[in-house]
Amino acid sequence: MTDRRTELAENLARVEDRISTACAKAGRNRDDVTLIVVTKTYPASDVRILSELGIRHVAENRDQDAAPKAAACSDLPLTWHFVGQLQTNKVRSVASYADIVQSVDRVKLVTALSKEAVRAGRELDCLIQVALDAESGERGDRGGVGPDGVAALADAVAAADGLRLGGLMTVAPLAGQYAGRPRAAFDRLTEIASGLRAGHPAAKMVSAGMSSDLEDAVAAGATHVRVGTAVLGVRPRLG
Ligand SMILES: *Cc1c(COP(=O)(O)O)cnc(C)c1O
């Protein structure tokens, strides 16, 4: 266990260094970028160590794994992000522990999240997941709404009881015009985000960048990076 603690501390220090360096290069304050550690597939004991090491934001992508983990860690001062594709039948559970849902990509999900947030007496921050590989009116392979669907969905979140519009999220696409070009993808996300803020000034979060491309995200102006592998190690497949 102490070995795991040392390993996580060293990995975190390396990631912290990468974020600081990227911020310095971009002329940004380190405080303007929040590190979210994606703990999917790793046990609650790792989440506990991360909390002891000062991490305040963690993310999960599957309700089946996240719900028991969040329950086991409910004594910790953590903000829980949900970043996975979300089925409406999981919304009641997710709304009970998640503080921020980053993968909002359809009106049906907004309706369900609103209902369950109100029922639980909670306020959920929602990010619209943008699929930069989706054609007009489509959803992306890994979830997300195409850029032309963002405005309507954002309005729906902003109007829904129990929900707050936090901003936008994306995953660098594997296909389409942005495949292999994370910087260009994240620049596009930032551009869509500034358009969104014209109508929703409080929607300031821009969540982009993972272990392999967090520098691109920081350079493009992301406010939140989501890092799994670089902190916790390579996941067994099915992460
Ligand atoms: C798993 C995951 C991450 C973290 O990916 P790594 O490459 O392990 O850093 C970030 N965002 C989402 C949506 C994920 O599912």
C-alpha cells in the first residue's frame, strides 16, 4: 500500500509538472487549470490515496463501478465528475453522487437528469459533450452532440430545474477531420465555448485533454484536464 502511495505521488508530480510547464508556455496561471483524475477501473483505495495527496476532483465513466466507489469515499472532500456515455436508466444513481456530469449529449438526458436532481434535492453542473467527429445533427461514436446541436442543448440545460450549465467537454476524435490533431480539435472546442458564453456567461468550464494530449488542451485554453493513465497506470482493457 505504501508502495502504491509512492507510485501515485510520483506520477502525480510528473503530471503536475507537465501541467505547470504547459501553463507557463501558454502564458496561463497554473490555477486556471483544474486536474481531474480519472479513476475508472481502479479501486476506492486509490481514490483515498489520491485524496490524501491533495486531489480534489475525480472522474468515473461507468455507473456500476462509480456508485460503490463514491459510496466508499463519501467521507472524502472530493468533487465527482461523470464522464461516460450515460443511459437514462442510470441517471437516478448518477445524480445521487455525481457533482458534475460532463457527458450531456441529448435532450432526453437533460430531462432525466433534471427530474432526478430535483428528486434528490441536488444541483448538478452539466457540461455539453461536443462530438467533433459528428456530422450535422448526429451524435458521435463516443457520445457527444455535433457542434450545431450545442446551442439548443445548452438552452435546455440552462432552463432545467436542478441543473446548471457549466460549459463544454470533448474527447479528441479518432476519426474525421480532427483525427490525430488534438490541438486543432481543442481550439475548435474553445471557439464553440466562447460562442456559448455569449448567451450563457457562467458556462466557463472547458474540459479537454487526457494523458496523451493534456498539453494541447492547456495550450488551447482548457480549464479542466481529465487524466487517468498518467496518474494511475495503464488500465486493463475495457476502461
Ligand atoms: C478514460 C477517460 C479519460 C482519461 O484517459 P487517459 O488516457 O487514461 O488519461 C478522460 N476522459 C474520458 C471521457 C475518459 O473516458
